Amino acid sequence: MSLKEQTYVCNDVIDGHSPWTLAHNVDNLYDSSITLGWNIWGRSTVEKWCPNRSCVLQAGGWQGLFPQLLSDYFDQVITLEPEPINFYCLANNCQSEKIIKIQAALGEECGWATLDRTENAALSRIVQNEFPAWQINVAKQHTVPVITVDSLKLPDLGLLFLDIENYEIFALRGAVNTLARTGAPVIVELSFLEEINTQVSELLSNLGYRVAENFGLDLLYVRD
């Protein structure tokens, strides 16, 4: 079955944006957790904590909702999404010259990795051996490219926004030079493993960051 055959067109209007190409298992974009997160804390976070609107680096891009909404605020959006169905939807939904779309994962070093894809593509994850595995039902595996934030050599950065299914610490290890240079605010999803949360906190603290907002499942770090 082609990627197109695994998707449909949804006419929900989110902040003036419509229509959306979505995977069949996403049946209500308007009330989805990602849309609710944007409405509850995403929009207000950008408005309050991101005075520098030059560029946002966002991963994982899922099916393009966050990148499209962020493009209303930032001059440039760079979004990464390694999962094929998600990326197909993202590419269709983010037809703006402001949005750079990269089908890859963020990690600690450049190379290749295995992606475990679940029936719900939003929960797909990069396989790694440093921490115990979170048990999921794997529907398929993909070999995907991995790049680092630092390898992009961004001239400026106004926000680093990570939602990458327990892989945040690896992406942050590959972003140390960029964060030290730019001091960009960082949004990370909390892990179900406290050891990962501790390592994220220590890495960012060593760079001068502190927690500015706690959204329950996500944290915003800023550098004063």
C-alpha cells in the first residue's frame, strides 16, 4: 500500500490552517492531544519566552501540525521527522517556503539508526541500548538517517523544540555547542525513565539553563 493510500484529507481548521493530510489512525485533529497541547501551552510559550523569532528547530515533526503553526511566529522553521507516513503527511501539510523539512532523526552523532514503527506512528521511536526499552508493539522497522543539531551549524536559533519519544537526551548531547552559543529556549518531553530526566536536567543545567515552565508532560528550559 502506498503512503498516499494510508492517508486521508481532514478539513479541521487549526489557527486558520486547513486542510490537513493525516494518517488514517488520526481521526480527530481538532481534539487531538497535539492540538490541545498547542492551545494550552504551545502558543503562549512562544509568545512569552521566544523574543528571538529568527529560527525554530522542531523534532519530531509528526504530521506537520507544530511546524505549520510555528511558521506563523518564526521566520524559519526547521522540522525533522524520520517515520515515513508521518513525513509524507508533514510534507503535504507544510507547503510553506518558511519550513525546511528533513526526513531524519536528531541524535548524539551523525549516522544511521533503527526506527521501531508502531501502529500509531506518533509513538514510533529510535532504538537505543543505553536505557531499558519501553515495550511497544512494533509493526515495522525502518533504517533512518540521524543528524545532530550541531551539524546544522545554525547561524541563529530562537527555540529548540523536542518531542522525540524518549530520545531527547541523545539529541541534546548533539546540540551542546549550538545551545552554548545561542542560549535558545528548549522544550523537552519528560521521559518515563527518571534517569533520562536527570541527565537532561544536568546537561542543560551545566549550560546555564533552568526550568521556567512545567506543562505536565513537557518542560521549558531557559537560560537567563
